[in-house]
Amino acid sequence: MASQSSSRDTALLRVALVLFFVGVIAVIAAYVVFALGHEPPLSLYLTAIACPVGLVLAIVFALRSGRRVREGE
């Protein structure tokens, strides 16, 4: 049972990291498109929302893994 929980936590961290970096790339792309003199499309702005979502998921992972370590003591 512990390995299944650990595997889900690891998957949560991977999803959080992927979402965060996709969001960061979208933010950078929005700046580049704007610097080239064009209006960034709505889809780029919506993709940039992945950055804070990934950050929140990473915080959730950190809180869950911290609780697990304290329970074992």
C-alpha cells in the first residue's frame, strides 16, 4: 500500500513539474510574440495558466510528503 501511495505522489510531482514548465514556456512565448509586435493569441494566455497550477500541485506534493515522513517517526 505504501508503494502505491509513493507512486501516486511521484506521479503528482511529475505532473506538477510538466505543468509548471509548460506554463513558463508559454509565458516566455507570450513575451516574445508581444515583442515582435503581434498580439498573443488567447490560447497562449490560457496555456500560461499551467504555471500556477503546476506550482500549486508541487506545494500539495511537498505537504503530503512532509506529513508522510512525520507519521513514520
